[in-house]
Amino acid sequence: MRADRVFAYGATVGLIGDLLLGDPRRGHPVAAFGRAAADVERRLWRDHRGWGALHTLVCAGGAVGGAALLARAVRRHPAASVALTAAATWSVVGGTSLGREARAVGGALAAGDVAVARERLPHLCGRDPHSLDGPQIARAVVESVAENTSDAVVGALVWGALAGVPGLVGFRAVNTLDAMVGHKSPRHRRYGWASARLDDLAGWPGARLTAVLAVVAGGRPREAVRAWRADAAKHPSPNAGPVEASFAGALGVRLGGTLAYGGRVEHRPVLNGETGREVETADIERAVRLSRRVGVLALGVCVAARLGAGLAARRLADARGTGRGRITGARPAGVGGAAAGAARLLSAKRAGAGRRRT
């Protein structure tokens, strides 16, 4: 079976598995990778960028290498290749768990239990929830849903379309490393620099596709495009900016502003501030539904792009083969070809002479 069809079938089955089942309950591969990466950090940590780069190379490179070996081992077995792609997709995408956690916080806010909402918020993002009120928690949830739609769903599908199982696994490995060491804490300011920069590079295509699909699926395309163009560049993250701005315009809300991470306060620019309103609890459900629509559309785009690229490659190969065949047929090769041509010419001359004599 061709590689493009393997990805199409496997990614579709894997995403359906996530939609129906959510993340694996036990033995999650991402959790296992996180434990291994933490062990590597304990052994390698130095307050130095070079050691952090080595940590990134060992962890991300090991994950990609292992995935490549698995894919190579089953490449001659179509059913096994599809199954491996499906399992990898199910393991690395996390749209259903993202929506489940967001709805848990939204349910607590709707019930008026801000304390429970604060307890649940760290499952979604690394912000300090203790100083947040209800609307601020709701805003944090919507921002997290927007950003993680790119990180946990769309980005993985994009890299799966580009590089198969190694692409799926590699993107999730890089994204996990960024979450572990890529933040600006005193311990990781230098050590996590390589992981953070690599995550920015790996997340670039998925973030743009997420923003585009939020424009398409959000029901407010003009507002989403306007917010994206006006405010995305103001965000400190090159990838979260387009995604959050597009979601803000699509939902008609304001995102950004003051927030706290691990005891440090950040004052971020407001996204969609001209026309957006303050986030409400009901907007959490709207954001989750938009996230799911974006994820399904992303699967369709990635599958279509992978199949289209495979078809184009085959047509190009056929055209080259046809061109070589025409050239070979038009020019007899070697002495034998020249002799055959001379014999045909002599025969034609004799036949003509015979007709003239008659």
C-alpha cells in the first residue's frame, strides 16, 4: 500500500479513536516519554544552552529514531502500517481530553464553584489560578483551548502528513519538551532554550493552519481575519499569537491581558480588543466546539494534501519515464541500430528500381 494511503487510513482511524475514547487511560506513551525526558534532564542538567541542546537532541532524536525503526519494520505489511499510524495518531493527538478538561472547569464555573475551577485549571495550563476570578479563569480556558488545538491536534496531523509516524511522534516529543523545559524559569532559561526554539519551528505550520481553519469554521470570518491581522504579531509567542487572535475574532471575545505564571506576572496585549467582549463561562463550550471542528477540518486538509502530493509525484515519475521511452525509441542505439537503418534504406531503393524497370 502506498504511503499516502497508509497515512490517510491510519490518521483517520486514530483521530476517530481520540474522538470516541480520548487519551489512553494507562500507559500513555507521551507520559512515558515525559518520564524518560525528566530522567535525562536529571543526568544532563547544566545552566548552559549547549547541555540543553544535547537534552533536546537525545530525547527528540531518540523518539524520532525509534518511530522510524518501527515504521520501517512494518512498511511491507499494509495492515500493520495502517495500525501503527492509527496508534501513533491516537497517542499524540489530545483534542478530546482537551475538551473534557475545559468543560470540567466550565461546569465548575457555571455551578458557581470558583474553588473547584481553580483546582482544575492546572490540568489545562501552567498559570497560577489562585488570584484569578471567574471571568479570568474562563478567559484562561479559552486561550488554552485555542493554543492546544494547534499543539495537541493540528500540528501533529501536519507533521504526520509530512513525515508519517516519525513526524507524528517527533512533533509530540518536541512539544512535550517545550512544556517541560521550554519556559522562562530560572532553572530552564538557558537549558530549555533549544527545546523552546525547536518547538517554535515545528509548530509554525500547524499554528497557521489552525488560524485559517478557525476563520473558516468560526462563523465570523471577517472578524477572525481582522483580529489575526491586527493583533497576532503583538503576542510574545509566534505561534500562539495567530491562533489565539483568530479564535478571539471567531468567538467575538477579548483574549490576552494580565496573567501570572509561577509567581511572575505578565502583561500581554489584548487580542480582538476593539470589538470583542469579556469572556463568559458559556464561551468555554463554544471554544471547545470550534476546536473540534478545526481538528476534523485539519484531518481533511492533511489527508487531501498527502494524497495530492502522492498523486503528483506518481504523475511526474510517469512523465519522466514516458519521456525517456520516446527518446530511446526515436534513436536506434549502437552499431546494430545503424546497420538496421542502412538495410531498410537499401531495400527501399531496390524496390523502387524494380518498379521503374517494370
